[in-house]
Amino acid sequence: MNKKLKILIPVGLVLALLFPLLNLIMPPDNSGLLAKRGADLPHWDEAMAILNEKCVHCHAADANLPFYASLPVASTLMEIDITKGRAGMDLKKELYGCPSAMADGGEKR
């Protein structure tokens, strides 16, 4: 039994540390969270694609989180990160003027 614990504990720790890397394989879909605006602003759509992929998880209230965000330890850590991220910049508020703006109807103010 002691040998099994010596093997299981390091394996469990390694798996727990590698768990967030699943985002690279199965990222959450936030592609429609920020609105596309078309040709009126050059490069807007490209910028929104980057923000949707890289920033919106911590800087928008209604982002789709990874599946492990509901696990006990991960949920607490992610809640802290999201709170800090939105305190620094809330993308919906910065881009559309209010935090409750919908992605497809938001207006820049």
C-alpha cells in the first residue's frame, strides 16, 4: 500500500498541474461575445477575434469558462482572477459603454 501511495501521489500532482493545459486542446468558445463592426473601423474584426480568444475569459462577465471552472479549487482561483481582471478592465464596459451590453447590439460610446 505504501508503494502505491508513493506512485499515486506524484502522478496525481502531475495530472492536476497539467489539467489547465486542456485549454489548448478544448478551448471554451467565446467567439461571439464581442461584436463585429465591419468596415467602419479598420482592423476591428481582427482585434475582436484576438480579444475573444485571449482576453475575454477574465475581462468579461458572461464569458464561457473552461469545463474545469466548476471544480472546487479551480473555481475559487478562477473567480479571484476574473474579479481582478474585470477590476482592471471590463471589455464590454470599455468597448460598448455598459457592462450589460449585448455583443450583437452594443454601441461604442
